Amino acid sequence: MKSTVILVHGAYADASSWNGVIEPLVSAGHHVIAWANPLRSLATDADALTDLVRSIDGPVVLAGHSYGGAVITNVDPEAGDVIGIVYVAGFALEAGESAGDASALAPGSTLAETLKRVSLADGGTDTYIAYDKFHHQFAADVPEAQSALMAVTQRPVTEAALFEPSGDRPLWHSVPSWFIFGELDHNIPAGAHRIMAERAGAQRSIEITGASHVVGVSHPDETARLVLEAAAHVVAAT
């Protein structure tokens, strides 16, 4: 039975960041949903994704980029038949850990110094990556014209969401996980990705030489193959 694959984008991106990954998954016969992540709070974003998972009949594979990884980590383990989770330069958080905490598991993140903050009427703060810093910080291995478009269309995440503690039942505790990330990720250092993959007992962890934080954009074929491997692994096991 083919899986439904739900692709969850992260902060400073949108669902179009999965465009290069979608076609190989659809060609393999999977139903694909590139979900619009609200980027408002970790708990409410995860609740919304949990509702989507709960509505799906049959097996589900979740793939999350960056903050999207934190969101898939917080999906209710009992919401549906989630058979695999793929972290695409994503946060595989431990209980009580925030995205900000996990970024500091290893030195090297330069995200904070590139952010532009916008005060909200509810007292919160939205964060964007400054346009002139976006290419180097976020997508250095993507052509500049493409990166410029990504910078213009980026969606903000609240500062509170980035420092909100993760829930007490991380999905990777009970569901097999796969990891792919870039050697030159300036948002989440490669060393932090290695730590998260090791503690999650990853089925496979791939570090792409020279790749940036948007490894799913710059290396869509490798990313799609890993998602397909996650789905095939479960089919073989069953």
C-alpha cells in the first residue's frame, strides 16, 4: 500500500520549497501533501498537523524541514498510522527542548544576527531573515536569482515558536527516522544535526558536502530518495 507523504516546510520558507521533491514522490505512486505550516507556535502548529494526519486513511510518512522538523516531532503518536519521519535539515527535538536550544547543540549557527524583527499587535514578534543576508545565511548553494525569489516569498516565524519547549512525547521515540542535512548549514550546524540523528537512532543519516540549510531545494533528488527509502523500509518490514 502506498503512503501519503506530508511535506512540512520550515521558517523563512513556504510550501514551494518542496517543488523539486514532489514529482519523484508522485511518480512513485504516493499521495503528496505540501502542507502550509502556520509558523505561529509549536504546539498549535503541531495540533493543526495532527488534525491533518488524523484525517488520512492508510500509512503516512512525514518529512519536515528546519522548524518543520520540530512540528512533525510533536504530532500526536496516536493520530494515525505514521510509519516514518524524515528530517530534512530539521529539528528532531527532545522533550522540553526548543529549536533555539537544539541549534546550540554544536557551535556555528549565525541565524540570530541575520534576523529582522517585526512587533505584532498581540505583543509577539515575527522574525524574517534580512533580504541582503538571505542568500549566504539560508541558501548559499542555490543560484542567486532563485535565492532572491525565496527571500522575497519567505514566511515569518514567531520568535516565541523558536524558543517554545517541545512536548513530552517526541514522535521519533516511537517511529523510525531518517536524516539529511548540509555540511554548511548556517542555521542549524551540521554538528547539531549529527547529535539529533544519533540520539534518535536514525535508520540513515546523510550529510551532503557543501550543502546549505535548504538541502531539499539544492539537492531534491537525494532528499526524495531518502523519503522513498523511508516508505519502502516500512513496506519491506510489513
